Amino acid sequence: MSGEMETAALASGGGWLKWKREHADIPPGTPCANCQTPLAGPHCHQCGQLAEDFHKSVWKLIVEAVESLLHLDGRLFSTLPNLIRRPGKLTRDYMEGKRASQVAPFRMFLVILLIAFFVGHAAMKAGAKHEAAEGDHAASERTFKYNGRVVTPGGAAMAEFERDVMADPDLSEAEKRTQIAAARGDWVAFSRNLAADVTDEARENAADAPKMKDGADAENLRGFKEWIETRQAAIQDDPERFALILEIWAHRVAILALPVSALMLTLLFAFNRRFYVFDHVIFSMHSLSFQLLLLIVIMALGVLTPLAWWLLWLAPVHLFLHMKGAYQRSVIGTLARMFVLFTLTTVTFTLLALLWLYLGFNEMARH
């Protein structure tokens, strides 16, 4: 269920790894196995089939696999520097047919997107471990005053505080557990108890609310409440599964960023007949590839220092240079289109984020 994007990206990544054959496995003059044309090189000049003998030993297959992995396609080392320093020229060259020296834009976008998810997952795990370590250290030093006494975790004053909270008749059971969890610094239990408290309060308010006269409306409201409560309970019981589901749907929804970006650019240049939808798709793939590369760097450095997030200011600078160079517009025209693009992006990507959360929330009800 979650591997379709990874499979496509890894298959695309194979295009970056190229073993350049210097000779054919089958001698020249041998008839092609497919069309019987005499071979003159490593490929048949009639049908294009590779002149290769597939009856090979395991050792030869291993040697070829290693050689294939160690010979990097030189196009990668010419595409990435141009994507960073001269994005407008890179896109214009591709639009004008100068493509042999470039990595295919969609292949590059897919592989970089996959790397971004891997780095993001690793950064989140590293951040979670760091926060857990800080939380344990803070919990050991957490104190507060109660009835004139300093309360520390595990002390006699803490036990007195918990007894008084449990004996308070004005608090519900969920409220009591929430306060005790906050005092202990157990924020996982605090979150679950707080959610249960909110759910109980919502049920009480619904019970006290005036009954609806329309039976259909009341039935729809009950059905919606059950839909929410079922998924909320599933999230509370298994938050790790919810996080995994969100990550899986993030992979799928992220692919939608490409057609959405191309559509917005098509609207921005609707009255300019020099450019077609294909051109906007190429621009979108190059632009999103750089933004993902920037995000990868920020997430990797963000584990070490929060100052890395200041690098986000490079995103609009790069977009300006990219758009101005690729579409050859004036400074004012480029800035105006960037403003409209920013507005459209804010709306559409907010909708995509809501779709992502809905899909992940809805998936929790399935077993």
C-alpha cells in the first residue's frame, strides 16, 4: 500500500546509474536474436535490441551489478549545479530541446521527493529522541508549590497532591487524571485524558441540547458524531499507526503538488501563447526539485541547529530567478506573478493539507 512511490522513485533512480558498455557480449556479425540482422555493435541497428548473452554465471551478474552502481551518469553532476545556480537557463535549455546533458525532470523530481521523505522521517525520529531525553531530564527536575510545600516527582508532597485531586468532588474522572498527568509530566497520558475529557463534555452538551424536530437531521448528526468518535478513539489507542498512515498519505498527496503547480502557472500565462502546458510542467518539476533539495538540507541541519530554518528565505529568491530566467519576463512582471502564485499556492496547498488529514483520519477506521 505504501510502496508505489518508493518503487517508482527507485526505478527512476536507476537512470542516474549507468554502466557504459565498451563492447558487446555477442561478436559483431552474429545475427540478432530478435530480427536476424547481422550485428555491428552493442545494439542492433535495425530493432535496437541489446546484443547481450543472458546465459551468465552468478559471479558475472554480481560483477556487472557492482560496475553498474559505481558508474554514475555524468548528467547528474551537470544538472544539479545548474538547478541551484542557473535554474532559468536549465529550464529554457530543456524547453528548447537541449536535453541530452540533463537528467529527466520527472525522474529527478521523484528521486529527490523520495530522499526528502527519508530525511524527514529520520529527522523526526532524531527530534523525538532529543525531546524525550529533554523531557526525562525536565521531569526529574520539575517542581511546583502545593499547600506551601515544594512538590517533586515521587515525593510525599506529590502523593498528597494526587490524593487531594482524586478526592475533589467537583472534578470529573477525566479531569482528575489530566491534572495528575500534568503534574507528573506524562504528556502522553495528559493528551489522552484531555481528549477523553473533551469528548465527555461534548456528549453532555449534546444530551442537554434541545431535541431536533427533524428526525433526518438528528440521524445525520448522530452519524457524524459516531464517525468522529470512532476515529478519535482509534487514534488515541494507536497513535503510532496514525503517524504511519499520515506519512503514507503524505507520499501520495505530495505527487499532486506537480499538476497543481503546473495548472497555476498555466493560469498565470494563459494569454501568453509562447508557452504551453508542457513548458509549465517542466518548470514545475525543476522548481519543486530545488525546493525539495532545500528542504532536505534544512531538515538535515535542523537536527543540529534551529538556525537552519532561516534558509527558507532562499526559496522565494530562487523562484524569482527561476521564473525570470525561464519565462524571460521583467522584474515587475515576475514579482506580480509571484504574488499571485503565492496567493494561489496558499489556498490550494491548504486544501491539500486538509485532504491529507482527512484521508489519514478516515484510514484509522479500517483494520
